[in-house]
Amino acid sequence: MTAQQAKQVVKNALYRTIGETSTALRLGHDGGPRLSILMYHKVNDLVDNPTTVPVAIFDQQLGRLGELGYNVVDLDAVLDHYTLGEPLPEKAVLITFDDGYRDTLENALPVLQRHGFSAVIFIPVAYMEDETPLPHETRLAERGMRNRTLDWGLMRELDGAGVRVESHGIAHRPLAEVTLDEAVREIAVSKLRLEGELGRPVRAYAYVKGSEAHFHPEHESILKQAGYEIAFTTISRANGVDTNPFRLGRYNVEPYPSRTFELVLSGACDLISLKDTVAGTHARRLFNQALGTSTR
């Protein structure tokens, strides 16, 4: 078993334990309206490829949404909910992708279309220009594993096919790790560049890495001033009517067994959001170092 496979086994067991315990104790979701946002990265069948969901499992997960009574909504519905107060359907789900990988077009899009679902993809614009690997892909590229990103033409094709393109900054750098001037550039210039390529407003931003350690309140203010209307974190939680629209939570989706996927969607695993606090982020970094699964 590789280190990456061992990490996945540990995570699956942890999520299942937390979810089943919360369900038994009736903890978690209070029954009010909620929006669950799924976050994918790569959808492909390359072995030992971090942040990847195999194509067949991705298909199973989308099928499971319907079986469990969830209603997949598009970004416009979420924008209208948080900016105009429009209601969402019961058990609403938004599907998102981060980082602009080409396999979203090649592998994920046909599955989405087969299920009749739309989605959103957040693009770091610097990586639409050439074949340079994303920062966290460098070690994989050195081993000969390439997870290519979209180019501008493929990005427009994907956007036109129902996977809406929004901003993930320029250079895939957490806002908390750059100067304020650089953060302004990441936020504003990426928006302008995407709007020029797409010919429409860009209204949403996804924080790079996206835990509480990776952005600050001043970044929310910059996003508002730049004209964004919502922003997405990677904090593992569902969202209610009163959720700050610039701190929307998302569930990172991995190759979970069916029951674990169900528990995550139900909110039974929301306690895991402790990993997305500042202290939790540092603990995860140490955990990955110990397993040898750090990506940078």
C-alpha cells in the first residue's frame, strides 16, 4: 500500500466513525434549510494521484445524489439566494471543481451531462497560459505524472457546455501568504482577465486552499470592492440562510465509499471542520509530512 492509499484509508475510517457517531447521537444538522457544496479537483483513473476521484466513483456519487433526494442547483440559484433572498430547493447541492484541470472537460463533463447536472469550476488564470504544473503538482510532474490544466480555448468550451468558470486567483497562492498589494492583484486582475475571455461578469471567487488559515477579513473586503458577490472556502460544513456569503463552506469529495459519501452530505461529519481552523491546518500539515504525502 502506498502512502497516498494509506492516507485515504485513514481518512475514510475517520469520516465514517465521526459520521456514524454523530448520527447515533443525533448531532449535526438541525433540520433547517441548507446548501451543501461539493468540491472536486481531479476526475481521472491515474493511480496514486492525490485529490483525484476515479471516473466510475464520480459517476456513482452523482447518481447517489438523486437516490438520496438531493437537488443539484446552478451558481445562479446560489447567487440569487444570497444576494436577492430567493429560496433554494430542499436538500440543495452545488457541484464545484477547483484548479482548472483538463480532466474536468474530458472526464467529468460527460458524467455531469449524463446526469443532467451543471457545475462550477474555479480557475487560476496563470495556468491557462502554458504547460507549467500547478505548485502542488510539481512533485508529481517530476515523477512523470502530469495533470494538465485547461487552456483558454478549452476553458471557454467547458464554460459553454454547462460548467461555469469563475475565479481562483492568478498564481494559486493563498491570500494570507502574499502581501496585501499582491492579494488585490490576485483578486482583481484574475476577475478582469476572466471577464475579458468569457465576455460576461465573473461573480464568484474560491480561496486557494481555503481554510481559516488561508484568508483574512480584509480579503473579504477586497473581494466585495472588486465586485464579487460570493466566495467559497474549503471549510467542511453546510450553509444556511444566515451563512456569510463570502465564507461559504464546501465538502471536499474524495473516493469515499457510498455510506461515507451519504454521511458527509447529511452533515453528520461536520465536526471534521476542526481541521480547517488555524490550529487544524497546522496539524494536517504535520500529518501529511509524517505520511510523506505533502504536495509542496
